[in-house]
Amino acid sequence: MAGANPTLRQRQLANRLRDLRHDSGMSIAEVAEALLCSAAKISRIETAQRRASLRDVRDLCRLYGVEDPSELMALAKDAREQGWWQDGEDVDFRPIPGLENDAIAISEFETTTIPGLLQTEDYARAVIQGFLPQIDPSVLEDRVAYRMKRQNVLRKAKPPRYWVLLDESALHRHIGGEQVMADQLGQVAEMAAAPHVTVQVVPYTVGAHMALDSAFMLLEFDPSAGVADTVYMDTLAGQIFQEKPAQLARFREVLNQLRAVALSPKDSIALVRQRSAAFR
């Protein structure tokens, strides 16, 4: 597993430990009592919100009667390695690049801004500064660089299939000024020309729809990865991950509706280019 994605390994380990507990018939509270720790700790390990230490994994394997814990211990070691997105101590840390890097398909709906994977540096800078007006200039530049580095996932040899559904309001909102918007929309059109990228605009004329106020991202993985497909939402209240089958089915239904009511990819890019020209 050398060189493995630590975020993906952490989720794989979490899934395996959760399955072992279910097979044992023990509740989270019973496991916590046996290991003299809090139930919250066990819950966070099982949902990949907390990294399990090697001792945690060893103790859990003993409790669940795992005869050969070597594979799980190796997963735990890989999960504790740092990916590039974990460098530094910026409070804006997001684990999402680790998942993007191993996804085979990414579908995203954005309501008010251009998605981070398509943003220019100047647009990203304006978005971050608007959200955090008191941000230190050096931290701002670190976050912009971080966002730009995320985009490498679309440039690698085997990139994920990336399908963006974009509310039309994102084409009109003046972020960073007219030149910034013109360049940003020009970049969207340029990146949409790649064979693995699709952009569709949900026009104003659609009216109310199933995701009217809910931006989200669906990340899908190769079944052999042992990780559930995941919906990710970044909100003022924090990050939300959903991977239960019923939850995923709901978001897939939303995506299918949006794809059906959105402009075609060809018409969408024509509108994006039109809006880019209007800002010049």
C-alpha cells in the first residue's frame, strides 16, 4: 500500500472496523466500555472523522477476535501518512482532495459560485476574501494555492469523469470585478472542452427544483477500492459526508433531475461564452 491515499485508507479502515463491530454484535457503547474510552471516539473512528492510532486498531482487533490484524494495521499506518492537502496548520483544511484524487467520477452542483476545481486564481482569491474579509494576506495566498493544487486531479493521466451542474446565477454574480469574471467564465468554457469534463447550466427559467438551495458533490469510487460512494457538502455549520444507500439514492435522483432540466452541454457553453463576453 505504499504511496496510498491516506484519506481513502482512513475511510477504508473505518468501514472495516465498523463491519467488524457489527459482526461481533457489539454496540458502540459496549466497545467504548471495553476499551475504557468514550463512545464518541469509537463513533468518530468508524465514520473516518478521527484517525485511529495503531494502538486503537490493535485493541479493536483483539476485542473483535481478529486472528491476523496485519492488513488492518497496514491500513492504519497508511491512513496516518500525510497527503499534500494535510501540510501546514491552516484552519481551512479540507479532506476532500484526498477523496477527489481516488474518485472515478465526480458530479457537482453549485448554486452561487463557480466550483473550486474550475476556478481561476483571481476568482478564488475574491471568493475566499469575500467569505473571510479579515483573513491574513499570507493565509489567503496559501488557500488560493491550495485550491489551485486541487485542480491537478483533472490534469492527471487518468482523471475522474467530472460533471458540473451550475446554477445560472453563478454566471451573473460579480465576483472580483468584470475582468475577473470574464477570465473565469472563459476558463470554464476552456476546461469544458476536455473529454472528461461536462458543464451544464441550470437556467433561471427552470424555476424551483430539488436542489434549489443545496450545493453538493457526489464522489464515486471503483468498487474494488472498498469505499462507499460519498456525498460531500461544505456548509457554514461544517463539512457533511453522507454515504448511506438511501442518502446516495436521493442525491442521484436530484442529479438526474438537474441534468434533465439543464441546458445541453453545447448550449451551456454557448451561454458561458456569452456571459464572458458581456463582462469584457
